[in-house]
Amino acid sequence: MLESIAERRIGEAVANGELDNLPGAGKPLELDDDPLVPEELRLAYRILKNAGYVPPEIEELKSTGVRKLLLLEKRIGSRYYSKVIRKLGR
């Protein structure tokens, strides 16, 4: 029911021209909220992000990702190096 009321009010505002020439019209929305963060924590996370603070669990995910990338790079590099050595040895 609330959704219906909101849709009706938005429709009225559009019809009356109240939404014409708004700042940012025609530009994409900047939705930087993480949809995986519970709704009740999003405001707090946004405040922390704007203050330059990174929650420990996010920092841990970042460092884990970096470690995985380095390991993958090492594996790919060693396989490539082995193939090159075999081809040069022929």
C-alpha cells in the first residue's frame, strides 16, 4: 500500500513538472552502498568510509584477495617458465 502511495505521489510530481531540471538530471545515480551490507548498518558504514576508515573484516578480505592473486601469479609464472624452458631445450 505504501508503494502505491509513493508511486501516485511521484506521478503527480512528474505531471506538475516538480521533478524537471533537478541537479544531476540525466546522470547515473551514484549508488556506492554495498547491497550485501545489512540495511541497518549501511549508514554507519558510509560514515566510516567517508572518514577513511576500513572495517577490519573488509581489510582482511582485501589482504586475503591479494595473497590469492600473488599465489596465482606465481603458479602461472612457474608454468609459463617451465614451458619456455622445454621449448628452448628442443
